[in-house]
Amino acid sequence: MLLEIISEAVVGRAEHTLTWTHTMAADGAVQVLGVRSGQVSCRLRLEGDAPQAELTVDVDLWFLGPEGTRVARARCHTVQPTPVALRGNLLSDPSYEMRLVGNPRTTDVRVEDDVIHLDLAVTVEVEARALTRYWVRAEDQVPSR
């Protein structure tokens, strides 16, 4: 004999490392001396039924220009899909939660043709939850006394 159980459960989870390149005018910079990632915000957006990560990272750049060393702040933004494979017998549309895993990373920075190119990477985890149905054998259940 089978026993039907209906409960909200995790029906999918995925981890994604999102990468993108932010560009900004070099304003005379010839070399980037250092980069520091600051505040990061991560927001989940739904486009249709697909979850997407909207990320914003504030970055400070130290660079060498004609007047010496300068510091500039850049706000780097991206929206990228973060698909989650769903499993189980879903009885409702899934809801999604997203969280950052670690800190944002700068993977490369370069000055080319009077443009600063800043390559970033951020890892996020997306979890899907939904009302689901599953079946267990009744004899596996311990009787209550």
C-alpha cells in the first residue's frame, strides 16, 4: 500500500558563476594599478518562468594617467539567466530564492583604445521550492502509539 504525501519541498538547486565585462572610458588612463570590489547587490528576476540574476557590483579602480594616480568608482551591472532543473511531481509553480556564494572577483583588467575593460565573476546559488507530491510505502512508516 502506498501513502501519498503532499508537502512544500526543494525541487531544484543550481550554482552558477556569472561572468561579464564592464567597460568605461579610460579618460587618459594608461595603466590600472589596482581594483577593489565593494558593495554587491543580488536580486532575483523572473522572465516568464525562468529565473535571472540581476547583479550590481561597486568597484574602485586606481589608475595611472597624465596627472598621476587617480581613483574612480564604477558601478558594474548585469542580468543573466540562472536556470534550475526541476524534479519531482510539482503541484504548484515553483518559487525561487537566490544567494551569493563568496565575494565578487575581478578576473582581468586592461586598458585598450582609451577604454578600461574590467572582467568580473560572481557565483550565485538558486533554489526552487514548490508544493509537490510523493509516495512512500505504508509499511515503511513506523506506527504511532
